[in-house]
Amino acid sequence: MNLKRYRDAAVVLLALALPFGFLRVSMQSDPSKLTSPADKLMVRFITPIQFAAATLARGVSGYISDYVYLVDVKKDNADLAAENARLEARVRELEHFEAENRRLRALLEVRKRNVTADVVSAEVISKDTSEFFRVAHVTLDRPTSDIKADSQFPVITMDGVVGITGDVAGGTVEVQLVVDAGFAVDVVVERTGARGFVRGAGNEREYRCRVEYVKRDDEVEVGDVLVTSGWGRRFPPGVPVARVTEVVRRDFGIYQTVQAEPTVDFSRLREVLIVVSHGGQAKLEEADGAP
């Protein structure tokens, strides 16, 4: 029993002495001063432990540093991805504004070229198609009582003739497009002055027109631009309508067979101008009223 008591006491003393020994050796800045046998024994005992502890500490510290670095990198990548997405959205928005600005400036140029015309701007909100019926719906930028269901006012854009107005419901106006089977307008070949009559083909799959009453001996070639003649009071003269895509001359008959496509790209149509009145129309009305 006494032996066990002494053993326990020795273990306790050793357990208390070892930390103080480790601390003393560790705090000694000059190892050469550790000259006693106990110090040397302590140094020999503690050195492998210190080395193992230092190696383990460096490994754990490096692992933690790498982990923290990777966490920071992941966060930075997420932040950069979010910023990149925001900038891409901003670029798309600016490109949209730039395209809209170009279209509006082009419409402004159309206004300037038609200084004698009274026009109302409008924005396209929808398009309907059927086998023989091609229309678009536009909403007016400002209210006006001049546009009525039977007005049939010209609708133009920077690229040329869009069509004529139809039914009206509040601020929304139906527009009969150039390619509608019921649309027709008197035109001349811009290059030669040859006359013709553009009529919509009513093709549901593509935007096409046919040109009627072009005399067989008139000079018309593929690529020629057809512009409004100004006859009939409806459209001001010189507005592009269509571009010739096919010419068939026969050895008999009075007229040529001419096909054309509109100068306006209806798939990209956004804004239009409705010509409520124009100078050529006023002059013709004055001429009709003259004695």
C-alpha cells in the first residue's frame, strides 16, 4: 500500500516537474548555458517532441491558410461573376438604348426631309398575319382626332413605306402593310422613271410584292428601287416602297412580270410615322378647288 502511495506521488511530481522543465528549456535563449545533467537530459527528451510539434503546427497552419485562401478565392470568384453579369446586362441595356437612339434619329431625319408634312409618331406593338391579310398595330405617341378608320393615312419609316392606316381604337391604330393583298400604290422606278403599280402579294411565309402595269419596253432591272409617284394624293412623292427582285420579259403582251420585296424590314419594325397631311396633298387639293 505504501509503495503504491509513493508511486502515485512520484508520478504527480514528475507530471508537475516536466512542464516546468520544458518551460525552462524553451525559455533559455542560449542552449550552451544548459550544462547540468538534468538540463541535458531534458533537452534530449524535449527536442524530438518540439520538432514533431513544430512540424505538425506548420502543417496544420499551412492547411488552414490554404483553406482560408481557397474560401477567399471562391468568394472573389463569386463576386467577379456577379459583377460580370451586371456589366453584361448593362452593356445589353446600353446597346438597346443605342439602337433605339439610332432609330429615333433616323425618324427625326425623315421628319426633317418632310418639313411640309404633318406627322404623328407611333410605336409598333403587334403584327398579325394570315394568308391574305398582313397588318400591324401601333400605339400613338400623342393623342389626335385626325386619324379615323377611313382616313387611310400613309405610314412610313426611315426605310420607306410601311402601309396605310385602318381601324382606330383609342390610341391604337391598325396599319395595313405594303405586303397585304389589299394594298396598292402608284410607283416609279427611281433610276429610269418608268411607272408601275405595287400590290401586296399576301404571302403568309414571306414579305413580297408584285409590280403591275410595267410596260414591256420600260427599262427595269433587278435591284431597282421603286418610289412613290405622288399620284393619288395618298403618299408624298419619292418615298421608297420596294426593291425589284425579279424581271420576266416576254415576247408578247403589253406588260412585264416584275416581283419585288419591301424596302422596310417588317421583322425589325419598331417605330413609324403616320403622315396626317403633306405638301403635295395640299397642292393637289388646291388644284381640285381651282375654277
